[in-house]
Amino acid sequence: MLGHNAAADRSALGVAESGIALLLLAVSASCAVLAQANSPTAQKVLPVRIGEAKMDNEHTVTSSDCVLVLPDGRLHLERRREAKPNSTATLKIFESSLDSCELEQLRGIIKDEEASGLPEYDRQRVFFQNAPCFTPVTVDIGEGTTARRFGYWAWDKRNAGPDVPASVRTHWQDSAVTLRPLVEWFHRIEASNLMPSDAESTQCSVLAVE
């Protein structure tokens, strides 16, 4: 009976050791993936800046949010809101850092969207007349002369929208679909429990980072 128990114990120990070995292998593989993600090739898509504004003319409320993510994972978020008749906007600033998994998730989203062949943002001026509400979204990847901008305009379907060529509208519609995962990622960051910061406003500009 004792011999049987000892054999059972050795068998259980062998199973446990195998499980530990598999766990260590998985951790090693995960670290290898993260190391690859932190290589210069993976870093090239950052910094990234996302900006989203919402103009609600029916309720005379304007909100303007932006986030800047640096290559090391540092994050700077600003949220502005102005409601008439108040002439002063409220501003909330948050700063945090993404962990390795969050940063890799962001890189993966950007890589997928770049692979889609998304054309860069059309920087022509846009004018709306009698629009109940409209929203511009911009995404800047990189910095300096190599920075690229993507984005689109969206508006309330009750309005005909701005007077722009049909090709531009199609471009915006395609961009809205392709950039949706990145905008949804931004919204999740906004909804997370970030700690308020007393940092100064930079408009999420990478040029303002020392």
C-alpha cells in the first residue's frame, strides 16, 4: 500500500514538473515575442497621437480629446469640454504608462491598419453648415517630417454633410472603418481608471515632450 502511494506521488510529481516546464516555455515564448516587439523595427510606428473632437450644435457642447503614446509606453491624455453659455472650457489631464502587453496590442492594431493600404488624411479645410453635430478624428504616426496623418470626418445623418468631392467622402468612410479598432482602443483608455495629473497641457504634441 505504501509502495503504491509512493508511486502515485512520483507520478503526480512528474505531472507537476511537466506543467511547470510548459509554463516556463510559454513565458519564454511570450518574452521572446515582446523582445521582438521592442526591436527598432517594431518601434518605428511610434509615437502615435490620436485626436477626436465632437461638436454638438444642438446642445452647444464641444469636446476635444487627445492621447499621445511614446515609444517607451508613456501616455499623456487630455480631455476638454466646453458648454455654452460658459466661455471657459474644462480641462482634465491624465498621465500613465502602458505595460508591455498593452503596448504590443497598440502596435498590432497600427500594423494591421497600415497593412490595409489606408491613404493619408486629406488636409483640405472642411466647412459644415447647419449640422446638428459632427466629429473629426485624426491619427498621427511618427514625428517630424516623417510623420503621417490619417483620419476622417463623420456627421449626423440628418445633414447632407460638407461640400466635398464624392471621392473624399469615400476616403473618409473607408478610413472610419479601418481606424475603428484604434479609435475603440482610445475609448477604452479614456474609460480606464487613470489618475489625474497636474501636468501642463501640450495638446498631446510630441514636440512638447522633452
